[in-house]
Amino acid sequence: MKKFSQVYEKAILEGIRSKGGLTFMQLDPPNYTPELSGKIAKIATENGLDAFAVGGSVGAQGEILDQTIKQIKENSNLPVILFPGNVATLSKYADALYFLSMLNSNDPYWITGAQVSSAWPIKQLGLEVIPTSYVIIEPGMAVGWMGRAQPIPRDKDYLAAVTALAGQYLGQKLVILESGGGSPTCAPIEMVAATKKMIDIPLLIAGGIKTPETAASLIKAGADIVQVGSVFEKSKGDLKKTGELFKKFTDSVKKAGKEKLK
């Protein structure tokens, strides 16, 4: 059994300190074959991505999850972090996982229940855990529905901020403001800025980030990490187009990160 170590958490923190902003990609195995995931991983790595988050609301488990991560590992040296939709989204081939607590769920299962159920299997697999506050923002999409969330209204910046602060005070090491995969828009810029002013831990924005310009504006507003996913599904396996889009996103985030560090 591996000894508990925060290697990847430390690497993320160092990346934020040195770059000002990071770009992660969420790969949801049911939406890609393992072989395509491997090809995308190679292209993403060549075009400046910082890490992969593998998982989704439903279906990311078992053989397809293992094979997807194996293919990513064969084609990239970037960290692979599990983004679990439930207790079954575990794989010994990953490097780490977001140990998520959905703070604004109305169901205790998603706040502490799934965590208790998965803790021992995670330890047996030797996975590094990154304790993470998961905050669902309107519209929430499938993840909000699955998690029985009471999504934060888009015009209530302070609710997102104080929820994130509560997560920090509970000992979490990362906050994710999640609008949901396929969301028409991401967390508002004002909400991102208000949340970052309230907390001292890294802030990741996920869901609805559709353009490089939006990614850059989120970093400038205070986000430390942008996590993109469904925007790349529209490429439909066109690897050249996928590579060009990765380059635009990562260049925009890097430029915004440098400006933020000044």
C-alpha cells in the first residue's frame, strides 16, 4: 500500500504560484473511446495542458475507466485526477482524486455518505486524495440533478463565496464552482471574484467554459484553474481541430496568469 503523500496537490499549488493559472481537461469516458482518449491526451500535452480530470456524472467506472486512464498514461506524463460521480469512479491507475463533498446538496449522501463508503477502497488503492468542496452553480445540469443540489443562484455571489469559505474552514484544500457539463455558461465573473476574495485555497471553475476568452477572464477574475471538457466533444474526433483549440485555451490561460502575477 502506498504511503499517504500530497505530491499532486503540491504540484498544483506550485503550478498556480509559478504560472498564475492552470488549464485542466475533463475527460468523461462514456463520451470517448479509450483509444481516442489516448490520442487526445497526446495532443493536449503537446499543446500546454496541465492535468487531466477523468470522470463524470454517470457511467465513468469499471473497465472503460481503467482503459481510458491507461491510454492517457501511455500518451502523456501529466497528472490524471479522478473526478468521481459516485463511489464506483475509482481506478488504481489514476494518480489522485478530488475527494468531493457537494456542500449545497440536499442529500447527506453527497456531503458525507459517499465519502464514508469510498474512504477504505481509496486507501487500499493508494490514491492521493485532494479534499475538495464541490459547489453547484445554476443551472447545475446533470450533476446538479444527480446530486440533489440546491444550486447557487447566478446573481447571489456572496452565497458561493461563503459556501466556499465554509469548505475551507472544514479543511478542504480546493474549491470547485461547477455549473455542470454542457452548461450554456460558466459561473459569473463577479461570483468568481467574490469567492476568490473570500478564500485562501485554490479555486477551480468547471462547466460552461466555451471560449479561450472566457477562460482568460475567469483567471483574471481570480480563478486558479479552469477545467474544460464538453467544448472539445464538439470536435468529434477531429484531432487537428482539437489540438488547435487546446492551444488557444492554454495560451489564453497562460497569458492571463502572467498578467495576474504582475
